[in-house]
Amino acid sequence: MIYYYVIALLVFFADRITKWLVVTYMEFGQSIPLWEGVFHLTSHRNRGAAFGILQNQRGFFIVITIAIIVGIIWYLWKTHRESKLVSLALALILGGAVGNFYDRVLTGEVVDFFDFTLINFPIFNIADSAIVIGVGLFVIDGIRELLMNGRDRKYE
């Protein structure tokens, strides 16, 4: 079980280091093209949630995030032996949630920098990526469960 908390810590530290690099070495609003017209590193701040919704709701996000973090830790402790995929998903979500929570508590905003300019996608960070990947793993596990249960019923 400790491995999943180590994964969460690795996500958190990767997120912190990359955000520190952006804040330290880039001006706010500065954009560095890594692949011109497709992918840039852009120094951006977000006071809301995904896609910029719920701007300036710091207190709300802090309360909700604490509840989510406590829930994930409890659920990971309870289910870590049942499914490695679900445990990995929870670890990624936990690391990402703590990463963005840290920003929000200290500064009231989250540092974002991955910018897919080709498709005009919202700017995001490593914590956001970990959360999305974790949710994707939950979806994969849910589909797998549905397929397994359907196959079991087929032979009843």
C-alpha cells in the first residue's frame, strides 16, 4: 500500500518542481514555443477550477479539496488490495489534488503552463494531468468490470 502513497508523493513533487521552475524562470504571460503553433510552455495562473470555471472561489475549493483528499486516503486504505488499477488511479488523483491544493492555499491561484495552442485547449499542469489520467483509469476499470460481469452472466 505504501507504493501508492509514494506515487502520490512523486506526482506532488513533480508538480511542485515544474511550477517552481515556471514561476522562477518565466514572466507571467510569457509563452515559449516548444513546437510552434502546436505546443507551448505558457506561464499562466488560474483562480478557478478546470477550464477556468468558478473563478475566485478559494474557500469553496479548499473545503471541497480537503474532503476529497480525506476521502481518497480512506478509500485507498480500504481498497488497496482489491484493485491495483483503482489504487493507481487514486494515487494519481491524490497527488494531483494535493499539488493544486498546495498552490490554492498558499497563493489563491494555481500555476498552469502546458499550452496546446493548436486546439486552443485550456492551459494545465502536471497535477491536472495526473487527475485526468487517474479518472481515465477509473473509467477503464469500470468498463473492465462491466465486461467481466457481462461475461459471467452470459454463462449463467
